[in-house]
Amino acid sequence: MSDLIKTDGKQTVKGKFPPGNKVGKQFPKGQSGNPQGRPKLTKLTEALREQLAEINPDAPEETIAEQIARALISEAKLGNIAAIREVFDRSEGKAPLTLDVGNKDGEPLLITFNFNNSNTRLISDGE
């Protein structure tokens, strides 16, 4: 029964809503909490997806998307660095960006952000 001790008037100690609580039932039955639904695609995205899904007239066994993928792989195999990077980014995910910030002595820099106005400044330990 200690499970039913309310912490904020709405939830129990374990974060559950007690029986009969109206807070967890904000929408009437059959009404969505997101009536607009997922955002619609842009017209350009829709047009691109439609054309990518079309059958390649030069090779009826593949779609245009498959033809583009094949061309990208061919370029990567020829040593095109941009194509290689694109293949890896699409198949393995983009590599995480690492940033090593330090002054000429290898000591870390003190970075100060002033959000009260638009001034942003970098100050090294020696300044």
C-alpha cells in the first residue's frame, strides 16, 4: 500500500497514477492526442520518392533508386572519395566528430559564452 502514497497529488512514489486518477485520461475515448498526425512530406520529397520508386526503363528488373545506388557503388570502386564517403555514411552511419581544443602548450582553453548579448569569446588560460 505504500505504492499509493502520492508525491505531487498526481503520481505515487513509484511514478504510477493511482486508481481513479483523471490526469492520465486527458483525451476522450476515440479522440487522438495528435489530430494533425505526422507532418506531411514536402512536395519535393514526395516527387523524389515517386521517381525513385519508378522502374528503370533501361533495366526493367530494377528501380531508379537501385540504379542510382549501383552507380554510386561503381564510383566508389573507382576511388571517388566523395562516393566512398557517401556509401559509408549511408551504410555505417556518419562517423562521430571529435574536436581537440587546446592552446599551443597543449593546455585546454577556457571557452566563455555570454548569452546575454551576441558576444562569444574564446580566452586561453594565459590571457
